[in-house]
Amino acid sequence: MNNGKLGGLSLKLVVPAIAFAMALPAHGTMVTYSTTGSFSASGGGSSAVFTLGANNATLSFNGVTNATVNASPMTFASAGSIQVQTASTTGVPLGGTFTLGISQTAPSSNSGSLLGNLTGTVTFSSSSGDLEFTSTALTLGDVTYTLLAPGGGYELVPPTTNNGVTTLEMMLAVNNPVPEPTFFALTGFGFAGMGLLVFRRFRKSV
Amino acid sequence: MIPRVLIKFALPAAALAAIVLPAQATTVNYSTTGVITCAGCTGSGTDSVTFGPLTMTYIPIAAGTVNANPTTNASAGEIRITDTSTANTPINGTFALSINQTAPSAGSGPLDSGTLTGSLASNNSTAILTFTDSTLNLGGIEYQLDSFSFGTSYVLVPPSSGGITSLEMNVTSTLPEPTFMALTAFGFAGMGVVAFRRRRRA
């Protein structure tokens, strides 16, 4: 009797349930974040002018706005880019610090920052500009952001190549992955099926 | 005799060379090309390939000009990803990067070859491009990829966070400076004059 019932139950409930769960979209931990940048040379602005006599060079940070990535268990992502602009033929020295701010709105609301040092010089056609971070990892809630900075730091290119744009890459990883909906669905169906069996046995025994 | 030659010829020549000659500026004009080769994709052998919903495109440097004195950072182009699916698409293949130089001398050659591995979706990426970290010397100008994300790899970012990864390199001049060549020439000329006068007197 039980085998018959269980077999029927399997066909009527469990198999469609598994099919439904399989049809659920693949899911991970969606992380939504934005980045900001501030140069100490400009008093905290996202763009700074460095000068040497009558020569000057401008560095601008272009952040990422409300980017959503699936970080379960990890993903590469952009932290933004820095653009060098100058018409100077004389090397303009860079200096001071650059603070990369990361503001996370999902899966939890948090924010933090990473500090870097600017060194080197730039002209319109040459650059030894370098941005090296003192710390490359930042954890916001369950998500760790790790800047994938090269050993010597991000190398800034001059305006005559790629319009002076250098991209900053990072890695996002979830420390305590949230169980996927598929897991919840299958577990729920499992418990529901067990409950149904117990209920039927209990009703027959009464 | 020798001191007089130095005073009359060599010293003014050296001073002239040091003051009048401009600081060395090795202007390098270059462009880049990239070819992606992959199995199971469309467009293999070009700079833009498609893996199902995913398109990977190399954006070359069409006309880069840098002053390699003696070295400078420079761009080797960008890789851009577009993807319409949140499902991960595995990628595999190779990426060959070449340099075409028009100044200070003309030449071209393969800079480096990379291997594409990992997977990409519209909002996720585990894809990396791993190079061999080789160098290319074109007439005394040396090119080498640099600024790797880790090891000798660049990471590719998904479209939802921009989808653009820039490739940086170092361009280094190993050519001797004009001042060096001028001083050397003046030195040999001065020695020649001295030898000539001595022989005439003898």
C-alpha cells in the first residue's frame, strides 16, 4: 500500500516539484555597488589638477554607478577608470593620495574606502604615473572587494594612447553565500511531501 | 698642444652639444592589432568573436604616439564584452597581439599571445586572458605588456560593470641619446685633429 501511495505521490508531487525547481533561474548573490574617487590634491574632488610652473595635468576618475553583478561565489568587475589629460611636454609630477570609495546597496547597505598613493610624472605623450594602493581588500557585509592591482600598482597611460584611460579591475567574492532559491524550493517540497505522507498515515490509522 | 686643442675645439663643442641639443625624445609611433582564435565561436581569426549570446571585441590602438625616454606607460588597446544572457558562457581560445611601428623606424611583429579561459555572463565573469609575458624589440624600441591583474593575466569584466578591460604595456627606448652620439663624434674628431697635427709636425 505504502509503495503504491509513495509511487503515486512521487509522480504527482515530487517529480513536478523537481522540474519546477530546475526551471527556476540560476541565482547567486546579486551585488549592487557604485564607486567614487577623490584626490587629495583637489581637496577631495573626483578630478585633480597637478601643476609644474605653467604646466598642468588633470586626472579624472570615472566611477561605476549602480552596477549589479552576480558575485556567487566570485566575479571580476570594474572599479572605474582614471583618465589623464595634459598638453604639457614637460613632466608634471603627480602626488598625494587617491581614495576609492565603494558604496554597496545590495545584498546589504554598506560603504567603505581604499587608499592609494600617486607617484610618477606625466606629459602628453609619456607617463610613469602610478597608482598603488596601501590596502587592496575591503569587506562590506558578506562581500569582499579585492582590487586586482598589479605588483607595482595601476600604470596610468598618457593621453596619446587610449585617450589616457586606464581601467581599474577588482574581484568580488561572497564570504557566506546565501542559499539559492532552488535549494529552498526543493527543501520546501521535500518537507511538504513528508508532511502529506504523515498526514495520510495518521488519517488511515484513526 | 693638447690643452689648446681642448680649449679651442673640444670644450666648446661639448658645451655646444650639451646646451643646444634638445633633451632626448624618442618619439614612437605605433598601432596595434589583435586576432582572437577560438573553437565553437563565430568570427574566429578576427578581432571580434561571438560565443552564443556573448561577443568579445578587441579595440586596437589605431595611432599611438609616445615619448619613450627612456620608458613610458602606454596602452595596448582594450577588450570589450557584451552579453545578453545571465547564464555563464564558457570561453576558450587564444588572442594574438601585434605591434606595427612607423617611427623612429618601421617594423612590425607579434608582441605576445594570450590564452582565454573561464566563463562570462552579462553580470558575472571568471574569464582571464593569460599572456606569456614576452617582449618585442623593433629597431631599439622594446614593447612589453605590463600592469597585469595577477600573475601574467588580465581579468575581463562583465558588461554590467562596464565590460571594458584596458591592456597596458611599457615602451622602452634602448637607442643611444643624440647628445651621447654628438659628444662621441666630437671626441673622435678632436683626436683626429691632434693626430693629424702631430704627424704633420713630425
